[in-house]
Amino acid sequence: MVIDREKAHKAGEILGTKTLASTVDAALDDVIRRAAQRRLMERIRNSPTGGVGPTPEELRRLREP
């Protein structure tokens, strides 16, 4: 695997990591977290309630056993 060491060093400084492995691991965690945030924001944007809470249909589904 070829990794740009300069980018890895800059990322390590930003992420506060010390090794290449921990930098890559933290960067992957960050990508996964950001994707989840984007999905949540998209859900809020598309929510009929404007993201202020679940719709009545969602509440009914949540209450079902």
C-alpha cells in the first residue's frame, strides 16, 4: 500500500495521533462518522416535521411491539 507520508503527517497532527496506523484508523472513523452525520442531516431535511421530531406514523411504528 502506498501512502502519502506528508498527508498522513498533516492528518496525524489534526487528529492528534502518533503512528501511521492510528492516523489511518482515526481518519477512517472520521469518514464513517461524517457519513452518518450527512445521512442524519438529509433525513432531517426531508422530514415532514422539519426534523423537530418523529412524524405521527413514526411514533406509531416506534410504539408497536
